[in-house]
Amino acid sequence: MHQFRDRPDTEDVEALVPVEELDRPRQVVAREREGAGGLVDGYILQSLNGRSRTAVYTWVRTGDPGTVEQYLRELSTEIYPQGKTR
């Protein structure tokens, strides 16, 4: 399960995903915002619980897909330099 948290003015969201996808969750995720005319929200992996098989993501930005994607790439490079992961 993925949990998406901390987006202003909205409740936290839980999304079920196939079990094999949780073996290696992505460090950053962009999700389309429902009913927002193509805007997306960007999230970064905050924590991973192997026992409950839950990946928790924290909201970092909203905007058009290109802007959010670029921001998430830059952020992941700062947090995980030279391809290192948690």
C-alpha cells in the first residue's frame, strides 16, 4: 500500500498497488490531481515499512507535470546523490 500525506487542504490518501511493486517503491511519485485540469502533485518517499508493506510519501509540490517532474528530479538528486537510496 502507498500512503500519500501532507498535501494542504486534503485528507491523506491510501492507494493499493500490486505486491511486487512494493518490493522496490519509487523514491519520488507524481500523481494527477483529480478534477484539476492536468495538475499533478509530487511526493517523495518518507518511509517504508516492510512488515506492513506500506510506503509513505510526503507531498512536496503541485503544478503542471513538467514543472513538478523537474522539481522532483532535482530534489531526489539532492537527497540521494550519485544514485544512492535509503
